[in-house]
Amino acid sequence: MKIRRMKIAALTAFIIVICFVIGALFMGSRSVVDAKDSREKRFTSIQVKKGDSLWSIAKERISDEYESVDEYIDEVCETNHIYDQTITEDMYLVVPYYTDIE
């Protein structure tokens, strides 16, 4: 009987700890989401000009939401189904950008 109570108490304590951990994770991630909720990702179309490269386009349009120029270029390539990172003059690209939510 005493062992059964100890098992129930241990299980209860374990469940409480798990609830606190999940709650802490949720609250921590919520503050990050709140900060990002003030900006919205959108897309626009641009025409590639002579001399443009994915690098130059990325350097001109990247924002703080991206960790690196390479990450931005990867998204542009994926969005436009570019598999060899080759673009040509007069080509149209869909590129992402972020704007403040009003």
C-alpha cells in the first residue's frame, strides 16, 4: 500500500514537472512569435537586369529575418524552381520581403 502511494506521488510529481516544462517552452516560444508577428512575409516579382546575380539581388533585398544571404538565395531558388542557381537577363523572379503589419 505504501509503495503504491509512493508510485502515485512520483507519477503525479512527474506529470507536474512535464506540465511546467511544456508551459515554459510555450511561453518562451510565444514571446518570439509575438516579436515576429509585427512583420509579415510577402512576395513581389522583379525583372533581372544585366549584371544582376542572385547574390546582388539578395544583398539588396535581404532583411533581418534571414540568418544569411545564402538562406535568402535558397528561398528565392526554391520559390522560382531554380535548381542550378543560374539566372538570366530579363528573367522574372518572385522574391520574398518582409513588411510591418499595420
